[in-house]
Amino acid sequence: MSEAGSRAPSGGAGGDTDAVAALPHGILLACALAVLAALIHVQAAVDHLDEYAPYVVAFMVLAAGQTGWAVATYRSAGRSLLRTGVAAGGAVVLLWLVSRTVGLPVGPAQDSAEPVGLLGVVATLDELAVTALAVAALRARDATRGAGGRMLIATGLGLIVLSTLVLAGGLHAH
């Protein structure tokens, strides 16, 4: 089965046993990166427990949305879901950039830039990669074609390793 024309797994009982193998690499990678970004946002929620409750709620809603998008996209990577991933990922990256440059208009450090930390940088890189992979999938269902596609896949795989190390505490920012 050609990867360019394949469909994501349906998840139903008695489905095609080769469905996971047929999932385009770029979409599978985008789903994995979205889940890793969600896990980083869960960590951010925990880190803000004693600081500001609305941030905790916002990080948990974001994590749930990223996980939900990843599961829905894994099950059926339709164009509307991919567009949602592009728009939401771009919005989250923009929000992070604003919070690190001029600050948010709410919260305990209102209108003050937040410090740039390793977890935030890695989550933002994950979100940028999800956005790029979703755009590539919208343009040509196989994001692995050509040198640019292979570079995008390699970058995404590197981010999976980096995100996992950061979440596991294997990299410290001192």
C-alpha cells in the first residue's frame, strides 16, 4: 500500500491490521509531538500550582486539547483536523512568544515577560514541528517526500528524543 494514499487507522474492532503501518510518517510524528507537548504542559500546570490557579487550568485545558487532537488525528487525519492543528499550534506558539517578550495582560506578573526556560522552549519547538508537519500533510499527504520532507521527519524525531529527555529530567537548565 502506498503511503501517500493511505488512511489513518480507524481503531474499530476487526479493522485492517496493517493500518498503523499505513499511517503516513509525518502524521504519526505530529501526533507523537503533540502528546509530548501536552505532557510538558501538564508539568507546567504542576509547576504553577502554588502560583496562579487560572494558569493551572489553562495548561490543563491546553494539554487535554493537544492530546485530543493527537488521538483524533491519529484515528482519522482529515483536512479539517490538520487545519485545526496548524491554527492551534500557531496560536500557542504566538502566546508563548508574547508571554516571553512583553508579558501577558493577566496573572501575577501582569505585563512582565516570563523567563525563557528549557521546558517552554522544547514545548514550543514541538508545537512548531506539529504545525510544520500538519502543513506538509495538507500540501501533499506524504510529508516524507523529498529532502525537505526527510529533514522535517529527522527534526521531529530529534525533538521526540529531546522532549523525552527533558521530561525524564535528563537535561537540566542551570
